[in-house]
Amino acid sequence: MVNIGQIKRGLANFVDREILTKIPGGTLKKTAVGTMMGLYINNVERLLSTDSQNPLISALGIVDANGNIDVNVLADALKQNVPESGMRIDIDVLGFHLGDMTLHPADVDLLRSYILNA
């Protein structure tokens, strides 16, 4: 189980080390992707809210009474749905297509590791 802070730090480290490093430095793409991912990460708490406003998250049973999240259950479920050949993710920012990336099952394990070690 991890808290929201660990998820935010793990996501930020994953983005910094595994995504942004693959975008040429000093480019508008890198700046745009980094900015948008930072904004998304800052709002992850709202997305994973367990209050009465978000019954879906509560129904999944991945959050304990203290608000900690079972990242292993989430990662395992995600891995089951990512094909071995990978899943293409389009990177669009404010209506502009900046490129795409491919998420592989090993990337899910790597992201889980970043979160658990944050």
C-alpha cells in the first residue's frame, strides 16, 4: 500500500527518467509534455479520491481506510491488459499531436517500482 505522495513522486520520477529523457532536449515537445504531465500528476489526488464523490474508486477495493492505495493490484490489472507487443499511447497536448509512445508490460513493472520506492 502506498500513499498519494508516493504515487505522485513515483509518477514524476518515471516521467522524468523514462519518458522525458527520450524526447530531444530543449524542444517544445519536451517542455509541453513535461508541463502537462506535471499538471496531471499534481491532480492525481483528485482522480484517486475515495470520498463519496468518487464511488468508482471506492468500489474497486484498492484503497484502505487510511486512504492508502494498493498499487500492486492496479499494476497487475494493468499488466493483464497490456499486450506483450505493447500498447501505443498518443501524446496530445492542447489539441496538438506531439508523438506517441508504446507501453509494454515491463514498463508497468518499472512504474510500479518507481512508486513503491518513492
